Amino acid sequence: MPRTLAPAVLIAVSLLVPFLAPRAGAELRLNEILYDPAGPDDGLEFVELWNPDTAAVSLAGILLEAGDGARPGVWTSVYAGSALDLVPPPHVFLIRGSALLGALQNGPDAVRLRRGEVVLDLLGYGALTAPELFEGAPAEDAPSGMSLARVEDGRDTERNESDWAVEPDPSPGFPNHPDLRLKIARGRASTEPEVPWPGEVAVLHLLVRNRGRLEVPGARWRIEVDWSRGGVGGTWSPFPEAIVAGATLAPGESTEVRCEVATPSPGPFDLRATLRDLEPNADPSGAAGPAGGVEPALADTVLLRCRSTAAPLVIHEIAFRDRGAGEWVELFVRDSVPDLGAYALSDAGARAYAIDRGPIPRPARAGDLIVLAQTPALVRAAYSLADSSVLGCRGGWPVLNDGNGDDGFADRVRVVDSLGAPCDAVPYRSEYAARRASIERLGIGLPSASPGTWAESIDSRGGTPGNPNSLSVPKGYARSRGALLLASSRLIRRGAEDALVPVVLAFGESARGRKVRVMVHDLLGRVRRRLVDGQRILGDAALLWDGRDDRGEALPAGIYVVRGETIPEGGAGPQIQSLALTVVDRWGR
């Protein structure tokens, strides 16, 4: 409801306390506000106005002001309207972040809209107590990346708490709740594995929400996925890589969409998911947007930055259990980088902590090992490392969980670049480090998300930061000409409490560049363990077999056959090699 202000000089910062006055005719109202965009705020905030009148409304004399929740009565002008701007009826007007004269603050704070001395609308959000900062009761404080939007466009009951709600999918410049609107949820798009390898199937996970007022039948929409090497301005694949049919959604309902995409050759690429309206002429009215534009009722697109094959920084060793020196992560520099400070470390919580490389850029050469530590001084002392070889992170550390969650994983370690695109991502389980040692990568040629790529360190100190891993590719085996698969031993010994000493299986030169399959069979020909199933081997690589089956249970003592084969492609036939390994009960003398 409009309120009349006591007479005062209208300046940028004013100490004014409003009092109630009768409402004017159908005046402009606040309709949606984004004050805390995901990532940097500069230019990405917005305020959306709504004209509920039957005639166009001028913005002449309109002021938008931000209120300080810590200092009630202090208001700062952040936007002044122009007589050249008209808001048609019933229509929205978008005040973009670039037009704002000051920043919009996170809650508890307030925003008000006034014309002259009349307050047309007021929104308070967060834990506010001063009544001049809200109507009735304050609205909820929106999380980062989400907006506050009216539950019903333009409807005002004089109570912020019930009139406003957190909107996970901001819709700047368009009505909040048209009859038809499907949206792909921002921040929910992901791939699994996060950094796939050529030969792997990357699964794109999306969440589609019905944000409109009407049910949308599944036959009305579908998801199409394509990829590009050059981002938005690059060349996209001429035909969709994947098409997934829609599902019928009632208002407010969501559905998970799973799209399988073949991983391209190594390097960065972008995935684009398009929500396609299969009946674009069924609702020609659409939703009115800025400058008379019309938003298609069912249309949306999300872009996801991806990478095939870990690079330029590869996660090489992870100490997620604290043995007295804190947590640490070792990186292998696959490709030289001009500045380590352009990269960051994160966990499943997704908050990234930039590498603290010091006051000047720090390059890293291909082949270098870089240790990132929660407490660098402790790691240097525990492992006798030079000061320059162990770095920290700026602003904190992504604390790594050591107990499995509902998804079966304890956590995941990520390295991302300055744009947030992944360089590498490793999900791990608690049981990977049963003896509380670090887990080591057996070779950078194997997929990061594969359990067979990782083994618990056998070093007496519980890890090898800054030094070659205790378990790695047996170099002599990998160089053997003509070999497909070689073993470090033909025996797997089982000790007390079913503790097993695993066998390292290395890929030879004939596996390089080929898709391979490695299975463990018993003497009846049954597959007991699938170690590798169609991934492409890009370099020196190895994996472990610990004498367990696909369910993680120890197999009975006896002879097992490890069968490795290359998958035919491009005219090249298969190559097959089998190794007999023996699981022995108890320790022999």
C-alpha cells in the first residue's frame, strides 16, 4: 500500500521514517528481486516491477531505495526512473544490475519503491525487527543464486511473508507464474562421471520443473542434448547427441531427466541441453517480457562446461583421513600452466578455494607434483618437504568427509579453473582407505571416477606427497612390446580378517589408444569382477585387483582368469590376453 513520506529533501541517502497513507490507484509494485546472484554480483542483480493497471505507467519520479537492516531509517537510492520509460499493462519492467546505482544487500535488508513522497511498495527480507522495513512480516532471505518473487504476479496483501517466496529459477523480465512454463533448474545440471574419459558414457542429469499454472503433458516437450568445442560461439553438433522424451508435469511438479552422451576426444567441451516445445503454436500468447518481447511457453537452455580426460592438473593422491598432518591433495601437472593461482580446489559442497600461490604468479611445468594442504606446515614437517612444494588454499579448505553418505560416496575432490570448469574430479568411498593411509592414483591414463584407478598407499608413512606414489604403473611391464596386460604378481595373499594384498595389472603398449575390457572369471567361466568395461587407455595406466567380486566380497581361494581384450573399432580387430592368478588363503612361508 502506498505510504506518504514526511517532507524531506530527496537525496541519495535519507533518514526518513514513512507513515501510512491511503493507497493510490493501481500503481507499480515490486515483483521479483535477485540481490545475491551465484558467483560475482557485479551487474547480475535485478529488480522487476509490475504494472497492475489497465493503462501504461510512466517511471518519471520513480525511485528505488535499499534499506539497511542494521540501521533502520537509512535508505539509499539505487535507481531513478525516467519519463522515457513506460510500463504497458499488465506487464513487467526489468531494472538490470547495470542500471543500479548501488549494490543490493543480502538479508536482513529491505527494498522500497516510491514516487515522490509516496511509498508504492516495500519488501523486507531476513530477520528484521524494525516495522518500517517490511509489510506485516518480513519475507524469507533467499539463498545465493535464488530470487524473491511474488507468489502471484502483482498481488499484494500487505504481508511480505505470505506475498513473497524464494524462487529457485529467477525469471527476470517475465511474469513469475504464467499459465505455461517449464524450466531446467539452474545449479542442478551435472554429468556423471564429472570428468569422463573417451569411451565412457557421460550421463547428463537435469531437473525440469513446471513453474506455470497448468499441467503440461509429456507429449508437449522433450530434452535435446548436443556438444561443442567452442562454447556458445563454437560449432555445435549438427544433430542432437541425445533426445529424451518429456513427462507429464502438474503445476509445481519436477522430474529428473537422464541423458546419455558419448564422451568426445580429450579436451574441454560444452554440453547444451535444450528444452524443446513440440507444439510451439499451441499457446501463441506466451508470457510478455521486456520491450514487448514474448517468452516461449516451453523453452529453456542450459550450458554446462565439461572436460574429457583430466587436464591440465590431475588429482594424483588424496589424504582424506587425518593422520596428524591434516588433509592434503597431491596434483600431477599434465600440461604446463602459467599460474597455479588460476585454479581452485573444492569438494562435494562445490565451494571452491583458490590455490594460494603467493603474491606473484607461479607457473608449473608438465610432470611437476604439487601438494595442496589444509595445514601446509604440518605436511612439510611430517614428510620432510621443502616450503615451496606444499601450498595452501585461500579463504579456507574444502574439508573432506571420511564417512559414506546416502549415495555411497564419502565425498569428491575437484580441481576447477578460473571459470569453474572442471580439470579433474574424483569421487571416493570410505573403504578406499581402510588403513587410514592416502589413496594413490595408479596412472593418469585411467578414468578418474573408476575405483580401479585408486589404491591405498603402502608407504610406511601413510602417503607419498611430493614423491612418486608407492603403487603405480610398473614401467617395465608397460613398455613390453605386444603385451596387452601384465601382472606384478600371480598371487593374491589373504591374511588375517580377510586382508588382501592386491595385484597391480598394467596395460602394455598394445592397449594404448584402444578401448579395453578387463574381466575376472572363475574356472567355470563366470564373470566375478568387472575391472574395466570399454574405457579408452590413453597412456601409462594400471589398476588393482584385490581378490574381491563386484559386490566387494572376498572370493574363495583358488585360480581365477583375468581376461583382457581390446574392443574392435576403425578396422582394428580385437586383441585378447588372459592371465591366471591364484588367491591363496593365509600367509605362506
